[in-house]
Amino acid sequence: MSNQSKSGKGTESVWAGELKAFHDGSHTVPIVNSVTFAYNDLDEWYEVAKGEREGHIYSRNTNPTVQVLEEKIRILEGAEAATSFSSGMAGISNTLFALLKPGSRVVSIKDSYGGTSRLFLEFLPAYNIKVILCETDDHEQMEREIAEGCDLVYLESPTNPTLKVIDLERIAKAAKKAGAVTVVDNTFASPINQNPIELGADLVIHSATKYLGGHSDTLCGLVCGSKSLIHKIFLYREINGASLHPETAYNVIRGMKTLELRVNRQNNNAMAIARFLSDHPKVEQVYYPGLEKHPGHDIAKRQMHGFGGILSFELKGGYESVKTLLHNLKYVHLAASLGSVSTLAGPPRTTSHVELSEEQRRQLGISESLIRYSAGIENAEDLIADLEQGLGLI
Ligand SMILES: *Cc1c(COP(=O)(O)O)cnc(C)c1O
């Protein structure tokens, strides 16, 4: 485990990785756009190249700006080490390809992010890697499958789009017993709301495209964990080449300075909106782990510091009602993605789960009247008033 002293998450969001002033007293992180790094002394160059001395050789491998971002997420997640990628999916696929080999067995869940599901269903089986997808909230099934032999357990919590909650501590314990590595995609929660390493996970993955960047203007992936696992993943990425550009790293660093402010606001907005929708006659069902009636509420209360900024809800009146509401909202962009300062919403049947059949969606509990709503940092009163007028038109 890391041994840094524990500051508040707001303080860490601002200062982690940036305590000392940079070149020439620069107060902000310099964007080092150099691909290669020059040495005056061949012996020094040789030592850096051999990994015996700190320094940079080539930016596909390491870069000073990118390194600050990796340090920031490392501290926020309480990990020993971190590495970075050009997108969240690059982080996920590099992690899986670095750690798995033909004959490996993976246990995961049905409600994974769409891109991750495609890795599990299309790409990994081509390398003779067996993937078992369990019912997302069936902890007993996961424990049974893990006990049958498992190299890697891959989890997400809360999940997309119905915000199912997995007891991460319980499943990580089962994985440890089986000698498997536990990987948690923590994108939905962000490090402000949940820290899977504290709950026993070995690796934490973020699509920093979402809450960490926070402004929907940057693709980035980050992975944290033990020194040895991160080194293995880093060596694979070095050659695979899915490296993060320093300009992009800077955008994410800047975004992360307000991470705690944004996420706390989004937690409060989502909770207020979930309560408002729960009482509305045009709304059939609300999915939000902060609601006492949500099936995962007790686990979420135990393992999360906040319930997150994403909720989903079903309207009465089917897809026609979805169209009426979404076409008449003022403070929402109808778009994929989540975790931005501005509110984003859309029907999973059009966005994250467009490739599934109606029947497959039904099996995942995704009805055509379901809307996913990622609350931004606007004032809750305005978002609620907007929803109220839109629902009034149904
Ligand atoms: C968006 C997302 C990803 C993929 O991230 P990209 O940055 O778009 O590649 C992975 N997992 C979750 C939970 C996501 O929401």
C-alpha cells in the first residue's frame, strides 16, 4: 500500500503530483511536447535507459507532463503505481492483454461497459481466453465461478445503465482466495466516491474521459495498482503504443483540480433529481443507488463515499414519452458519454446498448422507456424545473 499521508480529496485533487514548483518556477504543469529527451553525458543517458536513474528517453514510454497526471490518480486512488493511456478502452484492453494468455479464465458481469463486453465476447475468445459473464447482482454465482478456477475478475460498480451495485470487498476476497487478480472499472464512481483498492481490488481503471477530465473534451485512460502489476501493463503499453499525449494529459490534470467540487455537486444534483422523479406520476421507476429502495443501496452506503452523478429512469408511455421528454428539455445535450460539467442524457437503446436486440436489452433490464441521465454541475432547481416542464408535456 502507499504510504502518503492522507489529505482531503479536495486537497489531493489540487495538489497531488504538483507539490513542487516546475521548471523556472512554473506554477502550472508545463506541457512538455518533446518526443525525445537529450543528454549531455552518455553515461547518464545509459543509466536512464537501463532504468537505473530517473529520467525520460522517449514519450511513447514516459513523459514529464503525463507523469504528473499518473501521480495525481495514484494518490487519489491510494495505489502504489499508475500508468496512462490514450483512452479508457486502451487502458482496459492493454490491461487485459498484458495480464491474460491463452487458456486464462476470466469471470466478469453482464452489465459491463459496451466496449469491454465486446472485448469479452469477440476479441479475447479468439486468443482462447475463456470469459464467464455472471448476472451482475448475483454474488453467489460470481463466487461459484471464481472458485472453479480464475485468473482475473473484472468488475464495474455501479453499472451502466441501471446502476446495479456489486459488493467489491466480497468478490475481491473470493478472487484472492482463487489466486485471481481483481480489476475494477471505477469510472462511474470516480475516486471521490469510491476507492476499490481499499476494498481489496488489485487494479483500478478509469475512463478519464468522463469525471476526471470532466469537460467532455478529452479522451484518456488511467490504471492504478501495485508496482509489479502496473509495470507489467506499462511494458505492454510501451510496445502497443496507446500512449497519452502530453497536451491531453494537461487537460485532464486541469480538469482534475475541480474533481471533488464537481463530483460533490453532481452527487447532490443526482440525489435531488432521483427523489423528484421518484414522486412523479409520469415516472415508472427510478434507478439510483442513493435511494433507500434501490436493491444495492445498503452495499453502496457501505462502500461508497457518495452515490454518484448518474441515474436512470423509466417513463410511463414507452418510447413516445421518452421522445417527448428528451426533445423538450432545455439544459441537456442528447448525447452519449457522462461525467461532464453539463448534463447529458439519452436512451440506452440509442447509445450504449444500440447494438443489442430488443430481447437482449430486455434481459439486461433495459426497457425502451429507459433514460440515462448524467447530472452536470448546474443548479439542481433548474434541472428539476426543466424536467418538470418536460414531463408535463407527456
Ligand atoms: C466511457 C467508458 C469506458 C471507455 O472509455 P473511453 O475513454 O471512451 O475509451 C470504459 N468504461 C466505462 C464505465 C465508461 O463509461
